[in-house]
Amino acid sequence: MNKKIDSKQYIYRKLYEMLKKEIVIGAYQYGSRLPSKRTLAEKMGISVIPVEHAYELLCEEGYAEARARSGYFVIYQKDDFISNRSEWDIEPLPLNRTHEAKSDFPYTVLAKTMRRVLLDYQEKIMIKSPNHGCPELRQALSHYLARSCGIEVRPEQIIIGSGAEYLYGLVVQLFGNDRLFGIENPSYEKIRRVYQAHGIQCDLLKLGSDGIQSVELEQTKAAVLHVTPFHSFPSGITASASKRMEYLRWAEKHGGFIVEDNYDAELTVSRKNEDTLFSLSQNGSVIYLNTFTRTIAPSIRVGYMVLPEQLLADFERKLSFYSCTVPVFEQYVLAELLQNGDFERHINRVRRRRRRKGGADCL
């Protein structure tokens, strides 16, 4: 690594991306020690502080770990079946992941945005939504996902629906109910119940300390894998970087698909969002799901599904006749919150507050 970082903006993020790339390609192999913070700072021509932040991000995402009085060591592995650890010491999350959660979103901001939408859109809020959602919201989500999650997609790949449970049903109808679905065990109970209500047989795959146990992943006959890589409910487990790559290798090896349920990832205490399976996927095997229930309010029953390009034609052929289940007024409000920055300002406030508290309330 001889390249110097000359931009003063987000230096730690650029350094993090450089180090992550070198770890993934094997320049720093599993178990190897990363350069000391001072050595790397001198080599890059920067201060020690951004190096500390970059190393913190590598640890948070599961690429490295800090060892007392020894430094930072690479824990990312590329080999298949990297972990069979079956125990974890994380207490189950105390609340239902949706309707019992308290909203932190400022009511005054939401009310102001609603009034602005009423004034700006006027009678347009009385028009039926296009089947896949309003162009304004899909465009705003496309820009937001690109800058916040590294998910670069066209608005046409985004489908708007009334919450995660509705979108689970669309997933079933897209793939058909004759496929076996693999889900985390334990997992959010409604995932299994919705799938079974649609006639799907579910294979319950035991979780280890960093995600689905490798032996379970190897033995399952599932064609679709539904995972919550960040803060899986109710275990609170977050899949490591190595485990996420293992999920993607599973999909490539078996010709399967992954449903990535990212309901809580935006509220991470990290300085950046976790890498999504969708953004890491090279072969279009991941469907990305998220909602505004956790980030704005439980009463906002709006979710969205991001389809890989290879599934768009199948979706249009099988499901394009469905009308959008979200009123246009709510869609315009969400589009405005995303476009004017209020949504991201709120996310950043929550994350800063949780960092100050040491992440204690992040579950």
C-alpha cells in the first residue's frame, strides 16, 4: 500500500475501503497483523485519528479484530465453511421488532413535511399510485441507497409495498411455493408464519455466533435463503464479513437466491452502514428488503423491495398486475424526507446518540 490519501474529507472512509479491498483480495491474509496505527499514518501522510476510525470500522464489520497490546489482526476468511460456532452470549432482544418500538423521529419534522406535500402536490394525492409505487419515491430511494448503502440500482428495480409482511408474500409468488426456503433459527416469527401461510416449507437453520452455522448452510436443500445479516431478531446476531461472503458463495454454488431483510441496519452505531449482501453480490442473487417502520415510526407501514436485474422480467410477467398498497400521500411524504435530507439527518442523530451511550441501546 503505497498510495497516499490527499483528500481531507472522509479520510478514514477512504482508508477503510483501501484496507478492506486489500484484505478481501488476500494482500492481508487471515491471521496476519495489520500495520500499527502510527506506522500506517506516517506511510499515508495523515494523522493517527483517521487510522483509528478506519480500524474501528474494519472491526465493526468483521474484517479485523483488536487484540490487547498486540495490535489489529485480520479475521476475514475466504474459504467455504469458515465457522461452525454454535453458541452465542447475546441476550434476546426485549421488544417486538416492529409495533412495540418507540419512534424517535421528530413529530414536528414529519408534520411540516406533510403540510408541504399537501400544498405542493394538492389534488395529485388523490390519484391512484402506479402499480410498483410512485416514481418520486422510487427515484428518491434509488439515490438514497446509492449514497448510504452502496446499492446502485435503477428506480425500476424498486417495488413499494405496505410493509415487510406484504413483500414476503410477493417473494413467494415470484419464486413459487414449491421451493424450500431456509430461514434463521431463531428468527422473527412472522417470517416463518407468512411463508407457511403461502404454502412454503421452511428449513430452520441454526444460528451460530456470527450467522447461520456453516454445517447447516452446507446441508440445507433450500433454494431461497432468508437472512437478516444485521441484528437478526431475536438473537441480536450480526453476520461477520466472512459469513456474508459465505452466504453469497452458497447462492452461487447452489444456484439459489437470498432475501436480505435489512430492517434495522440503518440504526447501526457504526460511522457507516454495514455492507449489504446486495451490494456485495456479483451475480444478482440477492433481493433486498427494508421498511420505514424502525427508522421513522411503527405507524408508517411502508416497505420497499429491490430486485436484481435478472428477476425484473419474471416479476413483471407474474406480478405487475398488483396495485400498489401504499397511498400516494405517504409515498410523497417519504420522497420529500429523503430528498431534503431530513431522513438522513435523523438517522445520523440517532447513531451519534447511540455511540455516545456506547451502543447500549442499539438493540
